[in-house]
Amino acid sequence: MPPASTGASTLTVAASPQPSPVAAAATTTGTTAPDRLEPGRPGYRRMSFALFAAGVATFALLYSTQALLPAVSASLGATAGQASWTVSAATGALALCVLPMSALSERFGRRQMMTASLAVAVLVGLLVPFAPSLGWLIALRAVQGAALAGLPASAMAYLAEEVRPKALVAAIGLFVAGNSIGGMSGRILTGWIAQLWGWRAALGAVGLLAVACAVVFHFMIPRARHFTPGSLNPKALAKTVGGHLADPLLRRLYAIGALFMTVFGAVYTVIGYRLVEAPFNLPQGVVGSIFLVYLVGTVSSAAAGKLVARLGRRGALYLAVSTTAAGLLLSLADQLAAVLLGLVLITAGFFAGHAVASSSVSRTATKGRAQASALYQSAYYLGSSAGGTLGAVAFHAGGWAGTVSLGLFAVLGVVSVTLYGSRAARAERRRLVPVASVQN
């Protein structure tokens, strides 16, 4: 199977300032270093647990205000669109900072960058509950998002360098599963605490959860064995980024990540407003518990490797898209059971699609992996920021049906990108067949 069957024609890999010798050898000889991590080998379980904890902290902090938006609106006198910026500012800042942070990880190391990013984000998280106004809350959330930017791309690059290729999808799936657990636990925790003691106490509890995760990560993450430091050369960085952006497969994967996250950001930013209103009229604690459906994302992301093995990457993406679209349509019903089932399908489809697309980026870029992953994370979180803000605007204009329409439009974009890639791949194969015949 090719590294990514979402429509690859050829693999154009950007040059890295100082590529890893191990990665270069693996590309040249088709073999991998014998001490790379894989299930059953020493260190793999510690690595999985450490990155799982990092994923929990990342999503718990990044989306800590999402389940609290109705309470924030009521407390600070903000509209849904204004309050949504407490989420969009964090994800937008992460998207803007993830590329320069990835460049720093090329110089100072993936492990060091992840540790520093998590530490700063946790410290800011302990200050967020004391924000005196909506403006200050948004500003602190932006700083927190910028701090978290060093973690996602560095984690993907760390896995690509330290884990055997055949185990990469499963390893990234576990990291994404940590994201889903963090998103779920943070929202449930904040929902019930906000109902009892207010949204500020809820944000403080998320900060303490992140502290515990950061400690676990620091003591569990294995030392990197296959990282070679590079230099902070802006020209080399620009060349690497330009090479990745010139790769049509990587561009399609970036677009897919952004579009999937647009759906997810819109749905989960707005769903709280819908459920506290008629005909549901649910209390804040129950609305927070709705995020238990994130467990479905934990399962679907961790199972992404098996899904790809059975259906191929394009098949897995089509299944993820179909599941997401079905969930959006089902959520239009005014019965709570139908809405919950719709959220289950949306969550399962999103996390499966994200795991497939992100692992495809890591496998496609054999050089400059941190920058390749950073570009994916930029697109992904820009999609989250756009989805959260546009979803709130659509909800204000047309109710839940407006938010669903936005989600279906993004889903259609994923289908279009994947179909275009499939046609490009077929055209490339037809072009290469005559060439191969002549050479023979």
C-alpha cells in the first residue's frame, strides 16, 4: 500500500535542514532501525502512556471553555458569537504558532519542546479562572493556545522518528485517543463543577487535571534515540515548508484535516446552546455529560490502523465522511436520543478521519517531518477556529439547522478533495504505464 491512498500520484518530499540519518537510511534501504519502538518492545508502553497523558492535557486545556459557553455568556453578558472566541482564540493562536514551534523542536528536540509547551500552558491554565473580563479571558486563552502549539506537531514528529512504520498509525491513534479523553473529561468535569460552583471553579479544576498529566508526561516519556538536531535557518525552513506545500498529496491531507475539524468545531461549540434551550432545557451539568460520546472517538481513533488495513486510506476516509454526514442529519431531530446518536456518529467519523489523515502526513514526509506535521496542525486548528466562530454565527442566523448546513458543506469538501486525489492518482498511473513499457 502506498503511504497514503487518498490520491497520491507521486511523493515529493521537502528537504530538511539536517535530516535524521536514521530516517534517511530507512528511506534508502527500505529497512528500519532495530531499536525503534513497537508493541511488545521496551519503552513502547511508557511512550504510549506519556503521549496519552499529553493528549489528555492538550484537549482538556484547549477546549476548556467550550462546554461552559452558555454559562460564560450569562455571566459576562456575551452573545454566543462573542463567547465562542474563548475557544477560537486558543485554537487560532495554536494554528499560527505551531510552525515556528516545530522549527524550534528541530533545533532543541521533540521531547524538550513538548515538555516546555505543556508546562507553560498549564501555568496559564491556572491563571485563566481569574480573568476579570471577557477580553482578558480571550487574551489568556490565546496565550494558552500559543503555548500548546509546541506539543501536537512535535508529538507527531517524535512518533514518526521513534516508532516503527508498521506501528505508526496505531501509535498516533493512541495519541489522538488521548485527545478525545481529554476533550471528554474536561467538558464533563467543567459541566458539573460549573453547575455547582460556577464556570471559574470549573476552569480551575481543568488546570489541576492538566498539572497531573504534565507530571506523568515528564516522568514517563522515553528519551529520543533517533533525533538529530538541525539549525534555526529561516531559508532552510522556508524551503522545507515550500516543498511540503508543493506536494499535492500533503496539500490534500491538510485540506481534509481542516474540513473535518470545521465540522467538529462548529458542532461542539454550539451544541451546549442548543441543549440548554427548548425543547431540551437541560442543566449545565447534564450538558457537560453529553461529552461522554468522546469515548466513541477514543475507540474509532485507536482502531484507525485496523480500518486502514481493511479498507485502505481512501476507503477509511469515505467511511469517516459518511458516518459524520449521517450524524449531522440525524442531529436535526428534536428528540434527545436522536441528537445523542447523531453526536456519536459525528464524533466517531471525525476522530477516525483525523487519525487517518494525520498519520498519512507523518508517513508521506520522510524529511522535515516536524514542519509537515506542523502544517497539518495549522490547517487542523484553523479549521477548528473557523468552525467554532462560523458555527456560532450560523446558529444565531438559522438555529441548529444553520450549524448543520455548515457542517455538511465542509463534509462535501472532504469528499471533493478525496475524489480529486483519486482521479489524479489514476491519471498518474496511466501516464507511468507507457513509460514503464518503453523502459522494459
